[in-house]
Amino acid sequence: MTPDSAVTPPGGAGPGPTPGIAGQMTGKPDGEWLRVHPASPFIRGWVALAAIGFFFGRDSFERLLQGRPLMDDMYTGRVPFLLAGGGLILLLAVLGFITTWYFTRYQVAEGYVRVNTGFLFKQQRQARLDRVQAIDIVQPLLARIFGLAELKFEVADAGESAVRLAYLRIDDARQLRATILARAAGLVPDPGQPEAALPEAPEYAVLSLPPSRLVGSLLLSEQSFFLALGAAASVVLSAVTESRQIYFYLIPAVLGMAAAYWGSFNKGYNFTAAISPDGIRLRYGLLDTQAQTLPPGRIQAVKVTQPPLWRIFGWYRMQVNVAGYGGPGSNGEGASRTMLLPVGGLADVMRMLSLVLPDPGTPDPARVFTAGLTGMAPAGLPPAGLSPAGPSQHGVISEEAPDGGFLTSPRRVRLLAPLGWRRNGFTATDTALLIRSGRLWRELVVVPHQRTQSMALHQGPLARRFRVADLVLHTTAGPVSPRVIQAGLDEARDLFDAQAARAREARKRQTSEQWLTQVAPATVVEPVETKDPDKLDHRHTPDHAQNHQEGPHHG
Amino acid sequence: MPTEAIDPPGISWLRVSPKYVTVRLVEWAFGNLIAVAVLSLPLVFRLAGWWEWVPLWLAITVPAVTLLLAVWRLLLIPRQVRAIGYAERDDDLLIRSGIFFQRTLVVPYGRMQYVDIGVGPVERGLGLCTLKLHTASAGTNAEIPGLPADEGARLREQLSARGAARLAGL
């Protein structure tokens, strides 16, 4: 068997032909330059190889099927040349693969992960371990068959992954992930035993998504609604025009929809969430599987949405902004990577929120978050700004504040937003700003104060007529774009000042990127101490019971 | 219509150089005059008798409306420039702009990743520069145009120093 990794001297500049040392899979010493699995270029380039094979082989194969000689008569004399030419192309491709593989090496040392690539044009990328935003282990179907996996290491850089190692053996990938996460967390390797493999952090399952609910959520999703609408329209159209032609033109649309459904199903299948000291672990996928690790405090913003039809079953969807994941448009996989929960009930949402925001910053999180998800300001209330029960400057929600302490748009904007004015609102806990909006498409956005980048107040001419303003919070690229819609001008100004102060305070509290050495990590590490997974969300269990009681009143 | 500023009261704004109006005028001329000229071509062709199919009212209305809008924008420029302001507070920088569509932006020093200074050809002639702040968010569109060059340099040094002192992670 080929040794998994040919070893070169630590920090060695030249790719010296040092003999490979087998059996060093575990416990690689620090600073060693390693190579990815030799089969990886073929797994990445199988499409190219298949294309070459198809190009050269198709004609002969067809002739074989038709029982004719393998080659056209005019070519028979040149068979050796043709074979030699084809072989040469194949050889060049394979040689190219091997060269790229040979000159791609990676190293984890001194707080950095480095990757060297290139033969003629050398490139070295390095990323600071304590700036890690997320680590993903991705297994496309072919790699999964061979037991290989790709490791993606995201630092704060929108769009492109900082470091991609494709492919490693799955055990090595897990080991490397554990090493990187441990270093990033601030664990110093034992000087006595630098070769000892760092154990993977223990994890506790939080929730898993049954396939039936996934299918149900897809059937009731927005795209199904528009599909039904389109189908009805085409039936009417064909009846009116009395032609069947229209169905023919619908075929590509139907194929596209089927592909979209399949994609969602494939990505959402077997979705499980777990918590470990290294952060939130998400796993999902039917054919291609993916395992994401989001270290504590790396989530910049969370969005909980509920399409109208999901209200029947009380389902929600959760999406997150993570620096490095980028927006859904930046690459094809963005949409699934930013999905924190494809579909889940209120209890699931609360549980995930408690992972994202270990310290909700309010004594009664269930009431506040439920009000954010389903609540609405009472219609008869005087303008919310005058209500003494609104959130104070310091963001402390008084116990008896109605509607979870949410401060909604003033009554005067009911002409601008006839449906949403009682719903659009915000509230602040000690640790996060909650923004809710939408009466039909319900939405709740949670932005931790520590993660606020910058903010802006916006006001157009129409909004000025109604003395309202929008507050936009800027966060990293992603599906969540927090915006307080049509808050009263005075409330918006107060929020602008108060939020700037809160973000300042929160920044002061956060001192280190290494989460084990942080000042207040107690809440994150808490689940580790409870060995029983059921006790993990002990703190929130009463909340769930309460949610079910409170839900109807708010809905 | 009374225009009430949306920014919090009690802030003394520093204004950008009045010379920035010239920069905006040049930009305006490039954009709008060319548009008006191109849109006037059908009218010219029509009057010259080359194009018969263009309705005369359309050939007149389109460039006229464009010209009207352009003049409207031209008249707004001095007020827009006067509306741009910035204020350095202890922990953050405030930037405001706009009259009809107002915007007030706050960028904490600890969130700034880097500070750019850009100088265009017209700005260089007038000794102005544009300061741009970058945070981890692409949504932060923090630009202070029309700063005198020495004020821009001072602000950049000041912001960099304060940013380094208060630097926070993401």
C-alpha cells in the first residue's frame, strides 16, 4: 500500500524524495509537511478522464454494437498512431494529476495552517488557526465510496474557502479537524508528547430531522406554491388557447423544479445537529454528505423564517451568516451551508437558538423569542413609543412588558404597512438584538451585540412623511440582512444610540478569539459537563413546555 | 416639506470641502450631458429629415424629460454636498449623507479592518481625496468624499491609531 503521506523535512523548501513513513496516520508531529491522498486528483478529475474516454471511445463502441469493424477503413493503417496519440493525451493528463498532487502539501504548525500548491507558479496560502470561522468535512459521492473526504477551512473571507484539502482519508480528515479546532481553541500541545493525537471533542446530539418532515416541508414550501400556481395557469392557458403545445414548453421548467426538489431533499436528508465544546456540529446529506463545525461565537446573525403554509404544522427554517460562507449566490453550495435548520418545530428552534446564543440575556427567553416568532402588538395599544413598558436604554426588558417587549411601528404607518405594522418591531436583550417582521412570511432575525459591525439609519421621503426610519445592521455576507423596518423616528434614534453603546460594551467583554481562553466561556462549555444528552437542554426544557402553552395566545 | 434630520441630536458635524461640488459637477456633466445628447439624436435626425418614422412628440419628450431630471440633479448637488458630514466620537465614526434619502452610518473603530484613500483625476486637481472604511461586512458602505488631502491623511492616521487600540475580532 502506498503510504498516505510522503514526508519531507519540517519546513523543507524543496520536495526532497524522502522515503515515506507508513503507519504515522495518527499523531503527526507538529510542522510536518503532508500530502493529500494520492487518489484525490483522480476523484477530482474523473470528469475530465471520462470525457477523454468518451471522446475517443464512443465511435468504436457504436461500431462494435453495430457489428462493423472497430475502425473505419481509411483509419486502419493508422491505428498505432491513433493509439499512441490517445495514450499520450491520457499519459499527460495523469502526469498532470500526479504533478499537482506531488506539489500540493499542507502543514499545521505555530498557529497557522499552510498549503503549498503549484509547480511552475508556486503559491503558499496560510490561515491563522484562531481566525477559523468554520470547518467543513465534505464527502461527494465518489469520494465517499473510496472513504475519502474534503476538508474546508474557512477564515473571515467572503466567498472563497481559505484552505481546501481534497482529499484526505476520512479518519485523517476528522483527526486534522480535531487538531485544528483544539489549536484554535487555545489548547497547547503537550510538550512532553507532541506526537500524541489530540482526541476529538465529545459531542451530544441535539436534534435530528425525520425524512417525513423534510418531505412535508418541501411539499409546503414556497416553490410548491408557485408550482401549483404555474400548473393551474398552464391548464387554464391550454384550455383557453385549445392547444396542447404549452405542455411541451413546460418540460424544462418541470425538470428544473424536480432538480431543485431533489437538491433540497439530498441536502436536507438525515439532518442532525449536535453540540460539542468545539461548537455546533451539523451533518446532512443523502448521496453527498457534509459535516460542518461552527466554533462558538462564529455565527454573525440568525434568521428564523416561516413561509405561510408552514404555519399549519408550526414549522420554521433557520439560516445563519458565518464569515467565509458568503452569500447563497457566491457558490452553489452556499444555500445549504448557511442552513442551520432546514425545518423544525418551535421546540427545535428554541434548542438551536440556545446553542447559537448560549446566554439569551433575558430571564424569560421563551416568552421573548416566541413573541418574536409569532407575536403581534395588540391593535388597541397606544403608540408603542409612549408605552412605558418598552425596552429601556439599557436593553432590559421589564417583566410585564406586553408582546415580549417588542417595540413595533407606530400606529401612523398602518397606511404604509397595513398588514405588517403590528408585527414589524425590535427588542434588545442583554446579549442580542431581535428584529421581527412579516405577517404572512414571518421572520425573526437575531444579531448578537458582539457581532454588530456597523449600522446605518435610512429614511426616504415617504418614510419622512410618516416620521419613521429604517435601521440597517451590517453583518458579513450571507442570507441574513438585519433591518428594522419602519420604526418610529424617536425610537429609531434611541435604538441607534443604544445599540452602538451595547455593541461597544459587548466588544469590550470579548477579548480573545480562542474560545477556551475567553473571559466568559462558561455557558458554551456547560453541555460537556452533563454527560446525559437529555440534560443538555435542561435549562430550556421548561421553556418548551411554556411555549406550547403560550403559542396560541400569541398566534 | 420640512426636512428633519434623522441623526441623533447634539452632534457637531464636520463638513466636507465645498470644492467637492466641482467634482460632482464634472461627474454630473459626464453622465447626464452625454445621456441628453444621445437621446436628442432622434430629434436631430427627424428634423434633418433622415428618420420619418419617429413621432415628433416622442423625439421631443424623451430628451426634454431627461434634461429636466438632469437639471434637477444639478440643482441638488450643492445641497447634497452640504449634507455630507462626519463626526469622530470616542468609540465610533459617524457619517451622514443625503437630503431626500438620508443615511446616517456609525462605524465602530474596533470594527474597521482597513482604511483606503482614493484620489480621482478631478479630485487631484483640487487637492481633495476620498476616504473609505472597510469592515468585515460588505454592507458597510462608509465613504467620506471631498476631504482636503491633509485632512484625509490626518483622519486616516487618527482612524488607524484608534482602530488598532480598540481592535476586536469579527
